[in-house]
Amino acid sequence: MASIKPGEVRAAIVKIEARGAADQAGRVLQRVKAVYRWAVIHERIASNPMLDLVLSEILKPREVQHRAAMADKELPEFLRKLDAYEGDPHTVHALRMVMLTATRPGEVRGARWAEFDLDAALWVIPPERMKMRAEHRVPLSRQAVEVLRSMQALSGHRELVFPSPVYPSKPLSENTFNSALARMGYKNTATAHGFRALFSTVANECGWNPDVIERQLAHKEQNEIRAAYHRSTYMQDRERLMQWWADYLDGRKAGNVVPMPRRTA
């Protein structure tokens, strides 16, 4: 073990990510570091040479891609179509979670039950599953918790919240959401990832603090100096924001006008 250099492990992690398996790369690094910790504790080696390997410093953040997004005026019809959609319930509930949490589709598809505390209405996504390689704490609205409680009857006995109905040990496939959207009449005009842009647009137009919105989207602060000093998670503000957003979606489906919030500090 002592003969293996950190650079060799780093190269292996980069190679795993290069084949499109970033999540697996994170798990492999965790396992390697755990093995070396065990070896130190049991005096098999004097020190842990892998201690300073940090996933966020090994893997590069993926480039932002702009995807087709639905307009706010299309929401009422879409939400009614989603309710009437007769596809697999795993897909329907997962799409609702994408909308209700403004998280990335891949984060929802790979969600594990162990990441959720439904009583606290909180979802903690580990660094290895995040685009920016940092833990993301997602406040859950009442509606999001209801979706998850509905899923418990379908997948509560499994590791994954939204497993593939064909291969339950694997998550829903990457194309599942957009295929469902296409069957609902939104081929090439909307994507699951585009719901994040819709959320951002509506929340900004309704006066929510842009910093709160960006934190909810888990976007990286582009200004390095500002990022060094601006570490607030805005958790309470984000709790209010996400409950407002869930209520907004309910209101749009019903055809109601949702009142604008007072701007958060």
C-alpha cells in the first residue's frame, strides 16, 4: 500500500470520470481513502498518503449547457398534462421533484433514501453527486415531501428513490424525463433541466433575492473574491422560497394568480 502514490490514484479517478462515470469516481475515491484510514488505524502503514486527495480539486466542473426551457405561460397546461400522464409513476413523481426542488435531473434520478429527512423536510445531496463537488442542502416544500411519501410505497424498500422500473438497482435512465416530455407534446421545446431556468426566471421576476435563488440552484459564485467572503447558505430564506415556488406551481395549475412575495434580504 505504501508504494502507491497519490498521483496514481488521482490519475485513476480522472480516467473513471473521463468515461462519463463521475459519480462512480467519487465513490472510488471515498473507498480508497477509507481503506487507507483503516490501514493507519491497524498500523499497517505509518501515515495516510491519500488524506489530501479532494474530489473537487481532481475533477473539473462540467461546462454549463443551455437547454430548452418551458415558458411560464405554458405551465398551467403542462401541469395538467403531467397529472393526466399515464406513464410510469416513478417518472411522473421524479419530474415533479425536479420541478419542486429546482435541482438537476441527474441529482433527482440518483437520489437515495438515506439522503432525506422527511420529518425535517430536508434533502442533503453529497458532494460526489453534485456538479460543483460540494454538499447541497435542499429544503423541501410540503408538496415535495408528499411526493416522497408517495414514492415510499413504490421504492421505500430500495436504496434509490426513483429506480428504473426495469432494473431496480439502477436509477431512471438519463433520457427518461425528456422522453416523457416528448410524449406529452414537448419534444425539442422543453427539457427537464430547463425547469431550473423557469424557476430562476419566475423567482427573479417575482422579487426574490438573486443570491438566495443562486444558492438554491447550487450555482458557483463566479467572483472569486465575493465567493471567499460570501458563504451564507440562506437556509431560512430558501425554505420560504421553495414553499412559495411549490404554492406558485399549484396556483398556476389551478389558474390562480399567485401573490408576489416581499423581497428577501
